[in-house]
Amino acid sequence: MAKVLVGLSGGVDSSAAAALLIEQGHEVTGAFMKNWINAEGLPGDCPWERDLDDALAVARKLGIEFRVIDLIDQYKARIVDYLVEGYRSGVTPNPDVWCNREMKFGVFLDYALEQGFERVATGHYARRRDLATGQAAILKGADPNKDQSYFLSLMTQRQASHAWFPVGELLKPAVREVARRHDLPTAGKKDSQGICFIGEIKMRDFIRHYIPDSPGDIVDASGKKLGRHDGLHLYTLGQRKGHGVASPRDGMAYVVVAKDLENNRLILGWDEASTPGLYSNRSVIGTLSTLNEPFDLARRIEVLPRYRAKPEPCRLVPIDGDRVELHFDKPQRALALGQIAAFYEGGRLLGGGVFQEIG
Ligand SMILES: Nc1ncnc2c1ncn2[C@@H]1O[C@H](COP(=O)(O)OP(=O)(O)OP(=O)(O)O)[C@@H](O)[C@H]1O
């Protein structure tokens, strides 16, 4: 039996995680992290109060202690600032990955350990295993449609050793069944959308609140003007929609192939393999983080260059400290600076890093 602090988000997954731990005989406390309360009134729905009510109702139903932990300042410093800085500098940040490392298994885990808990559990779809070496490994979740191990790819061994993911062993329908069995008010609640904690606020509205528009020209590779953009930070490499330029070629879309930061120009090209800049089979990965041991470079591994991507065979070559060269077997479309690469061997998560150079 262990003393566990469960992150109750007010969703069905974390509710079921708490119920499963109780069934297994652990001493469970629930906690809601108050990270983002939309104090600045951004447009969109930020349902944190509803989520807090739901989390409290679940804890009551399960008969467990419930705490609300105010992490607003830490969330601002560790996630919001990172997000805004990333967009300001023209890269594509991934707040969900950083949130696990910095918040749920960062500040929240530190709080839990200080308070005498041995573990932090969440409703992530991932599996944790004890290795013969005494270390903890993270595997993909049992439900291939829900696997969230990608978001855990920057976690450290210390963090993983204190983590539990009870619903990761189950398929989603079975998770809802656990919630129904315990008559939890979240059993039928629909899955949340939007970025970590910011609820249903659209990323574009979020960015616009912090970074003023900076309009400029949209051009093709030859420099011919195709239209106007609102600011380079509002576009992502490979983006097909939202740039407002209709393609004159049947069945062939215009996509974002580059950002010319110096001249504030957005460059579009055809969505095909021969378009310069759109496909690449080499990149530099920085902030490399490994879960169990440094990568054995002789081994063939796979990488997810983004969430829900297909695993791609790849090879790593060390550069220095926490940087490696990543070579894909096949050229990849629209790799974006700032995004996270998650490395796997079969179903096991090896670690991850940040795209720092492409091509
Ligand atoms: N505000 C929060 N307070 C406490 N824990 C949280 C909070 N937000 C997320 N978590 C924890 O992190 C897990 C993954 O978060 P994510 O936002 O991906 O939720 P989810 O997959 O929609 O799960 P859920 O159905 O539990 O909301 C949650 O299952 C929960 O354990």
C-alpha cells in the first residue's frame, strides 16, 4: 500500500485513476491544481471552475480527502512564459509536454513528496514498469487510440520513479466503466480539448493576447506576392489552412514552407515532396532527456516527431552534452522548430528532445 496524491482534473480519466487506486488498497488523496484562471478575460470558455466542482464531487463520492493547490504563479513562469516566448521567437512550442515535466511531475510532485506522499498518479494513458535495474520505465498506453506517452517524453527517471498511471493499462471504454461502477459524476463527461489547462481558449486568441499582430507579405519561393499575413508567429510550417491564399492548382494546396523572419515574409509552396524546405530527413535535437540510460546508439530506434504521428525509424549521432543529430530513414514533412521528438524502442519510451535545427 502506498500514500498517493492523484491529480484530479475533473475529467473521467483521472476520476477513474483515483477509483482504481482505491480498489487496489492504496491510501488516496485527490488534488486539483489551479494553474490558469483566465484572470485576463481572454475570449473563449475556460471551464476551470466547473472542472474544480467536478473534481470535488468525485472526491466526495469516493470518500477521499481533496485539496486545491494554487500553482498560478509557477504555471505563469514555467508554461505561459515559455509558450509566449516560443511563439515570439518564431518556433512552435509544446506546452503539454513541458507541463508534465515542469508542473504535474515538477512542482506538483515536489509538493506531494514534501507532504509525505510516495507517489503522484494521473489519468494519462501510459504504462509504468519496474525494471530489473530498479529503475522505472514508461511504455505506451494499452489503448493505441489514446496513448499519451508522447507527452511524457521529457520526464526524468526521478519523476517516473514516483509516477503512476492507473488507466494506462485499460482501453477507454473500460475506463468509463470504472467511473460508472463507482457512480462518479464524470463517467459520461466528454474529453477535454485545447492546450493544457487553458481549456477551450483557441491558441490563436491566446497568442494574440500576448503578442501584437505584425502584418507582412505572403510570397511564393520566387518572391511573388500572394497575400498578407497577420504575424509570422501565428503560422506553423506545413499549415494548409488559415493563410487565406487559395491554390490555383486543382488538388494541390498551398502550404507554409518557411518563415523569412528578417523580412517578415511568410513563404508558401506546393504541398509536395519536391518543394524545397517542406521535407527533411535530418535535424538537430537539443535538451535531450533520457528516461533510463543514455541512448545506445547502435540500436535501431523510432521517433514520433509530433503527437499522433506514425513512428519513424531513425538513427542518432551525438554532437555534445544534450544535443544529437537525428537522421530519419525517410524524409519527413514539416518538421517544426520547438516541437518535441519522442524516442521509442518498440512500445517503450526512451526519452525526447526539442527540434533545434531542421535540414
Ligand atoms: N488541473 C488539474 N489538476 C490536477 N490534475 C490535473 C489537472 N489537469 C490535468 N491533470 C492530471 O493530468 C492528467 C492528464 O491531463 P490531460 O489534460 O491530458 O487530461 P485528460 O487526458 O483529458 O484526462 P482527464 O479525463 O482526467 O481530464 C489528468 O488525467 C490528471 O490526472
